[in-house]
Amino acid sequence: DRLPDDLFTAIAELKQKMNAVILAHYYQDPDLQDVADYIGDSLGLSQQAANTDAEVIVFLGVHFMAETAKILNPQKQVLLPDLDAGCSLADSCPPAEFAAFKAKHPDHLVISYINCSAAIKAMSDIICTSSNAVSIVNQIPADQPIIFAPDRNLGRYVAEQTGRDLVLWQGTCMVHEIFSERKLIALKQKHPQAEIVAHPECEPAVLRHADHIGSTTALLKYVQNSDRQEFIVVTEEGILHQMRKAAPDKVLIPAPPDNDCPCNQCPHMRLNTLEKLYLAMKNRQPEITLDESVRVAALQPIQKMLEMSR
Ligand code: 13P
Ligand code: SF4
């Protein structure tokens, strides 16, 4: 396929012709964020997917996010520019092993972070995201034991915030687990006025230095509204694009990972490109497909989350 010279215009034309909506996560490449109709965190993206009138949903994010949109919209076509855009956290929770884990705790309610496969959602009672996890756990009666999967760091944070004793699946996000506490402390010494804002998928050794912990949307709002001028941002660096737009006068410093990698990009998120987006829209594929029985089972805990987040 020969690509058009102006991909931005070509994508806008296709979008109109197809009656499509483009939903993007903050960790996408800035060019992709700029062509989206809506940019958000996982909760905002699922709420948008649940309410759209468009005939086609083009998802700029990773597989579990597009899959959630498809679970909510079985009649609509859901396109993901690169089907290999996975998630280390979702991969850390294989369905057969999780079924065995769940069987060991038969009295427990299963609350799963949205970063998991449809098969795990189908085994869950309620889905949550980083923006509503604390509130959802707080809505569960105190004597009800809970399994929290798959992110152990978000799980530990929620346990601390709610005072609940959660049984945790030991999954992690490859981007958030490699932030370095040592390098973060050194950076804070260089920028003593900076506030540290961090995503709850980070390890506890990093989170204990944070002035504010929250979902991507929560971190963006915090940076925008805080009186402070400087921020050390401990999450995937894609969020800086919207932070810079929302707070152009503020100094934003990405936190350093504990390896030689110069950046904090999620390799899965970054598989989507403007070229692949154009081709996905033009060819109407790759498309998300799902087994109907899994979809129906996965829909219930997602709907519960949406009801409990109003
Ligand atoms: P939120 O945008 O919901 O905070 O999720 C972060 C994340 O890691 C998505 O993969
Ligand atoms: Fe998964 Fe982490 Fe990438 Fe989010 S940033 S998609 S949790 S690997």
C-alpha cells in the first residue's frame, strides 16, 4: 500500500466516511493522541466506549483496552492498529493458573484490574481501574474476603488505602516496576522543589516518595491544579504530552528507569503508529473478535464497575 503524504487528513477523511470514533490512551505516541476524538485513562476510555454512537471504534491503546470496548459493543467493529500490542501485566495472569488460584479461595470475591484478558474478566466479580479501585473496594462489606488481581502493586496500594487484607495475584507492569528509587532520590535532590507524582503500578519503594498517587487522568489533573511549578512524573512518558498542553509553564521531569533505557515508554503501547492506524482504518482490520460466551461472562463485571463508578 502506498501511504498518502498527509496521513492526518487521510485519517480524518476515513473517520468521517466510516462513522468511526478514535479513542486513545495517554501512553500513545503524541501524534496518535493528536488524531483522537477522546484521550483518557482506562476508566474514561471504557465509559466512552460504553456510550458512543459511532459505528466503528478505532482503539489506540493495548489489546485489553480494545477488547473491553468490544465486550461492551458486540455489534460494532473494534479496530486495533497492531494486534500484538499486549500488556505484561495482562500476560502475567494466565487463565488456567488464575482458575486454580481462585479455586483455593472459594469464599473470596474477585476484583480484577482492567489490565487483564477477557478470560480473566470472565472469572471476576467486579472490574476496576486505577482511578476507582479504592472506591470499589470500599463499597464491599468489610467481612467479605477479596482476591485482587493481577497487579500486586496496585493491590498493595488499595489494601493500604482501604485497610483491607486483600489476597493478591503477583503480577506487575514491566514499565512501572523498573523505576529506580535510587535515581528518583538523586533527582529529587537536584530538584528539591519538585513534587513527585506516581502511578500506583509502581513498586512500594518508589511510591513511598510520591506526593500524589493516581491514575493517568488523576496525575494530569494534579499537575494542572497544583500551585507547584516542578514535577517528577513517575509513569509512562506519553502522559507528558497532555501535561505539557494543560500546564505549559510547568517543568515536567520524567523519572528515570533502573536500566540504560533512555525513556519510559511502554513497548506494547508504542507498537501502534500513525501509518498502522491509517492502514487499519482503510482495510478495516486488524479487528478484535471474541468468543460470545467469554464476552457475555466478561461483560457483567465490567457493567458492575461502570455502575459502581457513577
Ligand atoms: P490508567 O490510565 O487507567 O491509569 O492505566 C495505566 C496503564 O498502565 C494502562 O496500561
Ligand atoms: Fe501494560 Fe504496563 Fe504497558 Fe500499561 S504500561 S499496557 S500496564 S505493560
